[in-house]
Amino acid sequence: MHNIRINKILAFIIQQFFCALVVILLLGTEVFGATHAAFTPGAPAGSYPLSNLDTINMYNGNLNVNFNFTEVIGRGKAKYPISMPINNSKWSVLRGDAS
């Protein structure tokens, strides 16, 4: 009788451990507060640069465009660029006849 109770408690602990493991694996890094790679702004590593102006993120298909307007120059070598970044996921390629 005593062994049966210990076995039930052990089975319950193992079951809870595996349930917690499955939840952590399904949620991934969202549990720990990290931003998923698909939602990070800017041009991440592995993006395909089209020119010095724009890149395409191959992970999520976003088009990242960065318009550099000017730089604010401070004392010494201090500089700060004035730019307008655009991160757009709603773009498509239109194909048609060239006639």
C-alpha cells in the first residue's frame, strides 16, 4: 500500500514536469521576455540588402527602408543621423506585360 502511494506521487511529479516542459517548449523565448526574431525592428542578420537604402528580411518578408536626411553635428566628433526608417510587411510584386 505504501509503495502504491509513492508510485502515484512520483507519477504525478513526472507528469507535472513534462507538462511544464511542453509549455516552455511551445511558448519558446516569449516566456522569458525575449523578442522573437520575426518581430525585431530594423534589418536583422541574414537580411538581403538591395542597396544602401533598403533591405529585405528573408525571415518574415518585411521590406526595410531607411531614408537618411542629414546629420546633426555636435562638439568634437559627435554626430547623430536624422533618418526615417520604414518597416513594411504589406508590399507585393506586381507582374504584367511589358508591352
